Amino acid sequence: MVWTPEREDLLKKLWLQGLSASQIARTMDCFTRNAIIGKAHRLNLPKRSPVARSGPKPRRLRAKPSLARIGSMAKASPRLPGQHREGPLRAERSLGFGPVALERGSDLSLQETHSTLMELKHNTCKWPIGDPGDPDFHFCSQNAEGGKSYCEFHHRLAYRPLRKRDEKRESRQDQQDFVKALAS
DNA sequence: CCCTGATTCGC
DNA sequence: GCGAATCAGG
């Protein structure tokens, strides 16, 4: 995936809006959090250091990966063409159980109010709905308690599949069962 | 644990 | 230039 001028613009926009790197990564489904941060720095976007670093990081030679690390590195190996990174958009698109799918014809009583970037607040759910750039792209915007990025439903939806997929591949039915369990 | 941004350096 | 791995924090 390459950085086109359009993607750079969207990154700048979201970064300046105050979205976190991981939120931007999930919104722009094709980049990781690290990629977002790295690009933000190369674009000289304003720093947002919540961490007052106590000075330059000491130089460290990159160690050869241990055998233990090789296993975990395999999980983070580059995606094959057509493969999507983990995250809400991936789930929504490939599994069809994302917010949009839930919104129509579901009895889950999940109320989703439209929210544009300008309306994002620190305490609202930032689960992206639709494709960035689409006129109707918006965020869930339900209350997100406890400083979380998502409402409780979307938080659990967003993070639970990551865990499980690390251990084994989940079937589509497993994912759908999980959504039903969440809603019940 | 959950998360955040910053940095290094092999590619 | 890119971004995974890592670090250093809340």
C-alpha cells in the first residue's frame, strides 16, 4: 500500500482532528498504527506527546530475533495481496457483521447516530462507518465510557477478534455468533 | 491488562 | 521513504 497525496491529506486531516494513530489506522484500513505514526513524523505533523520523554532514546542495535520472537513476527508478517489488516473495517467488509450490517434489519436495538469528523468528541465512539471519503462516512458517536475509543459494544467487537485470531482462525459463523452474544 | 506517541534502523 | 519492533510512558 502506497502513500498517495489523497491518503496523505486524509492522514493530515485526521491527525489534526486529534484522532489517535490507531484510530486513524483503523479508519484508513490499509495502514498500521506504526505506519500512521511514521508517516505523521515524516510529514512533520505537530507532535502530540502525551509522554514527556526524558531525552534521546539510547541507541540500540537491533538484536537478531530470537526463536521465540520469530513466532510472533510471523503473525505480523506483511499481508498478502487482498488480505486485510485486523480491525473494524476489515470485520465489517469481509464478514458482513459490522455496524452497517447491524444497522439494517437487526433487532439488536443498536442506535447509531451520525457523526462527522467535526462532531467527534473525546467521549464518543469513533467506530468508523462507511468508507472515508464517502459523503455518508461517519462515526458511531455513541457514548464511549472510561476514555475508550469506542462505545462498549464496538470496543468489544473491535478487540475481541484480534485476540482470538492470533490463536486460530475464526470462522465466519464464529464471528457472527460473537456479535449475537454481544447484543444479547 | 488497556492504551498512547516516539524512535530506531533494516529493508 | 517506509513501517515493524521496540521503547517509554498514562
